[in-house]
Amino acid sequence: MSLTAQWHGSHILVRHRDEPGWTRAFLTWAPTVRGEPLVVASERAEGEPVTGTELGAMLRPLLSDRERTPEVKAVWLGIAGLAGDPERVWTVCRELDVEVLAPDGTPVMKPGAALYAGPGTGGTGWYRFRAGLPGRPAASRYPPPRWEVGSPTEPVNVNGVVAMPIPAGWVVRHRWAPVPTPEDDVFTVPVDHRFPKIVVGGAGPVPEPTQVAAVVEYLRPDRFLVVPASPEAATHVWQAELAVSLRREIVFSAGIQSGSTTGLVSTFVPGSAGARRFRPWATVIRQPAGGGDQEVLEAAAPPAGWVRHGPRSYRCADEDGRIVVDVVPSGVVIRRATASRTSQPLPFDPERWTLDLGVTGERIGSPVLRAAERLLTGLDAERRASVRVRVVGTLEESVRTGLTLTTTELRDAVAAVTVRAEPPHRSEAGTEAPDSPPASSRGEVPSGAAASLIPVPTVSSGPVGSGSLVEELPGLRKEAVPESVAPENPIEAGVSEPPVGETDSARAAASVVASVPPDKASAADPPTGEATADLALSEPEPAESATPPEEPVVVDRPSTPAERTRFATAAGEQFTEALAATNASMATWPSLRQENDHGVKTDYAAVLLYFGTGDGAATRVNHAMRAGEDTPLDGHVPCLVSGIRRLPIHRRPVLRQGLTEDAIERHGKPGTVLVEPGFLSASMDLDVTVSDALFDVLIWPNSARRTTELLRGEPINEAIFMAGARFKALAFRAMDDPPEPEPGKPVVPRKAVLLRELAPQESSDSTELTDRDLTVLTKLDRELARRRQAALRAVEDTGVISRLTAPLLEWRAPVASPNRDRAPVEIT
């Protein structure tokens, strides 16, 4: 006989006599079941025409060794397709006088794969045979994990996705996504015999959290681990929504897992097209059911030169632990051992990891920075390329002046803080020395320039002038970054978070504010009589001594994953409640669903918070934007901008009202252009009125978005305009003989102002009414006549009243800035 069988550990290998004994290295780390040895054959041996009698004869002397196998209950023959030859299996059963289990496909022999033989392998699983009896399904894996009992052994379709069995549990994918094969990463996720793993994504679009929640409710596992195979499924927002949908905490790995011959599990954050991005520090994370702060459950092995210092901390191997590195969901925090631990860590981000220097209130000296350098220089290229550095504590002066840093990431982070932390050079007289660099070169906004950016109500004869109409989104203004100090790529430079002294809300400002791109130079500097798109109130003329600031414009774009993460973190329980309301609205209105876009629900939640009563309410947001202050919730405004643009456009007239006679709308002459620096709400219902309203404001919209589908159970149907929308005054109407009011019934105001929203590219340099104005005016007059004849209902909700009655401001042409032709700087 050309074949032979021999023990390899607790398992048996059948191989050709000429083959080396290490042909199946799988046997050195394959799991063991007491009394049920595993038999596998080499690829060459599987091709030999061996009968069942010969196979049984080879195995009998090995299994009769009672010192090695005191009791044999069954034998697992891991030979591909053997279950398809019952006669051969029955012969082995008779020769060995035991039950035999054989697969009908090709078992997956990968580290941690538990010899899986279910769907995807060309078969359906392992079959149990007794001499002369047909084989019956026994298991999909060797050895069978506890959670496999009663679980589906075939793919199941649930809520538009497919849950397909894999070695570690199930992979959830869209119906039209490619079917995974044993060569895909999802088959390398190691099996945990305590609980199944639900792998999400991979090839094709990533399933929605609600779809994965439906799969979990169908499978009903007691415990499970979510394994993201796509970066979208690893974001804080995605995991928080899954927790909200299931009403339970979620435990997830920070990326795709893979087994090894040593039994250790490796975790990599997945990139696009299955590429590996970097190895995270936090490998297993808990997401609370209420959407709160994430918690690290397991941390990666310490890097070279470092050792464990507790379950989730490291210290230098050759030091006594004075400097500690804590693993947090977002990355690591380097601090003195005597400093308190960080209390509010950032959530996990699949795009990059964060290195925090110190904690709030800690003074950072050279030991912390040298430890950070030691950590960074010992990292692999993938981790090093994905880092961002934040200075959280307060740098000591000696560090700023006397420490030489060799790593670019730390040097840039410290330099950024130093630029903003140094006080201006003063002369002996107490004034700024004449040789001091201008404020803009130090990364600071001159006080005069900053004050000039705040819009103020004005009364003038109408729109004037031409030139570059650029604006800053009020309330999102922060430091203007001059071209000379702004990093070409803040992410690559390792500085993506604001240094000490900047609030979290400033990050939201930076994410939606940018200067005019070079390819839009014609829009930034139009000829006389033309205006640029999506503009709001321009700044008043600055003082002569003030250095004109950069001229940022509103960036109308989708929110980024980082912005959505910051918003969800800042909103906390408000976000959880808004997310639940969003899910209900999307289930009712299919028009709100946008396939393959995982930011849509977060953006809608931002809109819901704007129409609520918490920190993200309209009154607080717009007050901050008008005053040039930070908005209450970090990341809220970019998500709000993105959410508004997702809503359906409303083309019919809308209603607002005025409560004071000195409101600018009441006195605007025809042709005057008005603006709202913040977001503007209006009623889609024209049969409503606010108590004590002095005049109506009827608007013919151009880009208003309706909120009917998203906001359910509201007293009125509202539309919302984007921040900076412009409105042209068309006419003022007053009733000469108003009807006598009926007792107890709302009364329509006798005065009305008729406005038309200007299109983004539409000029506003003429006070004359155009043909378009006159056409719209005719329509608005008809709507006003109908309104004055209709039975009205009173609005009593204080939030609605405040949104419908805030006065507008008048558009003013900007003052041309000498910085207009400079290269653009985008703050991200």
C-alpha cells in the first residue's frame, strides 16, 4: 500500500509514503474532542483510490492504542466529499466498530475555522454514519460549538439581506452581493465556542443596522459579537443605531478578525475593497444600548518595547511605570501614572486612531513627549500612517522651548499649540510691538476683523454694489488659518483636532467652512451685477487697522463620518431618541430612504434635534450663528446641512409672521434683499396664525425643503431654508377695510409682506422688479387673498412660534478683501 497513517498530536494524518510528515500543518493546531479523533488526508492521498477496507485497516492499529485513545466514541474523517460515497463510509464503520462522521463538501482547514464544512464549501456539512444506515446531518463544524445547536444551517433571507453560515457564525450581506467563498476574509474569522460572531459587510453594499437587527432577532443568540468586514459597520453611529434597534448593548470587534496557528486572534480595521487599514489598539468594544460612551473590553498586544500594565494599559518595558499608555476606544492616551484617567474618550473611528497627549488638567512635560516618540517610532507603517495627535493637557514652557522632537506628528502637534498659546509680544508701554508679526500670521483672528463678521440689522435703501459675495456661516466662525501656517494636509500632518483653547464646537465649524476653491475663481470674483451661489450676509466694512480675515463660504456637501461621530457623541441620549424617531419615519415614508448611504439617519437625526427643545433646538442654533458663537452640539451643523439637503423640495408658498413693527421685513422697500444668517423655518400651511401677529410674510420658495415626512405629530407642517438664504421684497399689502373679528376666533393680520427666495446664482444688485418677480407677485397675491378668506387656526406651540417669527436681516454687499486672490485654505 502506498499510503500510511500516523498520529500528529491528537489527530491522525493519512499521507503518501513519499510525502513529508508535515503535509497537513493544520493538525498541529486543530481543536480536539475527547474520544472523537479527527482524521485528515493530504492532497496527494485524497487522490489515491483507497477503498473503505484499506482506510479502516490503516486506522485500526492507531485507534486501538488505549494509552493514546482510552475510548473512541466516533471518528471524524475530514476527507473531501466522503459523505457522497456511503459504501466506503459503511466499510470504515464496520472495520472500526464506531460511528463515522464525514463531510459532503471540502472542509475549510484554516486557523480557527473549526473544520467548517457547511454552505460555501461545496457541501452542506458533516453527516453521521452507522453501518448500513443512511447518513444524517450532524454538524457544520468540528468540533460543534454550543451555539450551533438549533441554529440555521442554510442561508436565510431576512429584511432584504442574507445571513449565510460561515465558520465563526454568519455573514450578513445584501441579497445581490457576491456569495462569500473560503478564500474570502470572512472565512478566516476564528470560531469562538462560547458565542457566534455576526460578520457584517465585505463585498457589496453594507447592510443597514436595522437589517442586521432583524437578522439578530431571527437568530436569537443569547450572546454574539459583531465583526465589521467594512469600515462603515465599525463607525460609532452604525453601532449605536444597532444598539438602539435591538434595545441592548452591542459588543463588537474593531475590525475583521483572523486566526493564527498560535491561537492568537489578529484584528485589522477593514478598508475599501477588503484592504487592511491598520491594527486598532482596542480590539473588542462595548456599545451601550442608550448610545453612551463606548468601553474597551479587550486591548491589542503591547508594541515592541512596551509591556502590559493592567488589562487595558501599557508601560515602557525598561521603566517603572511613571508614564502609562491607556487604551481607549479612539486609540491611546499617554499620561503620567499619577494623573487621572480620561473620563470621556472619543468613540472608535475606523478612519484613523488618536494619540492623546495627557488628560484634561495635566501638565505635559518632556517624559510624556519622549514616551510618545518612543511609541510612535516603534509602530508599523500602517499604524503610523493612520495616527492623529491631540494635545489634551497643558504643555510646560520648557517643552515648548527646550525639547527637540524627531517625529513629525508630535512636532506638528506641539507647534500648532505653541502658535496659539504664545501671548503677543508686548512693548514696555504695554502695546503690541511694531515689529510683531500680524495677528493673522500667528493663526489668530484680529479682534476688529472678528467683530466685523457678526451680522447686524440695518435699514438701507436696498441692495447695492457688486463684487465678491462671500460669507461665513455665522456661529461657525473660528480662527482663520493663514496660508503660511496651514498644513497642506492636516490629517497627514497628524493634527486633526483643535489644540487646547479651542472648543469641540470649533471642529464642527472647521468641517463646514472653507475658502473659495481655485477652480471657482470666476464665482469668487464675478463681474459687476453677478452674485455667487449659496451666500448669506456679508461682513460690514472692517476698521482700517484690522487685517481682513479669510473669506470662507458655506460648503454644501454631505457630512463626513467624523462629523457624524462627533455629533452623535455630543448629542448623547438626544441622538438616541432622534435615531429611533428617524427609523420610525423612514419605515413609514419610503421616500426618505436613500440606499447605501449610512449617513442619512444621522443627518435626519440632526434635523429632528433642530426642531426639538434640547441643545440642538433652532433657537439655540440660530442664536449662536447670529452672534458668531459656537453652536451647542459639536458636529451638529454639518449634519444638519446635509440632512436638510436630503429632504424633498417644497415648491408652494410658505408663511411666516412678524410680531414687531420694527422688523426689517415690515420696512423693506420693493427690491430690498433680506437674509437669515441661520436656518429659516416657515409654515407650509397657510391657514394658521400666531397670537398677536402684526403682519404676514408670504414667501415663494426656491430651495425650501419640507419636513412633513420626517417630523410626525407636529402642530403644523414646516419647511426649512438653508442658512444664508436670500429673499427679495416684492410688495407690501394692507387691507383698507379689515372685517370685524369674530369673538374667540383667530384674526388674520391686516398687513402682509410678499417675498421671493432668490436662486443661488441669481443676481441681487438691482432694486427693479423683474418679469420673474412680477409673475411670482401675482401668484402670491392670489394666495394672500385665499388666506384672508380662510378660517384660521391658532398656533400655540412656543417652539413653532419662535421659529416662525424671528425677524430677518438685510443683505449687504461685502467689502472686497485683499486676501481674496490668495490660495485657498480648507480647515478639516
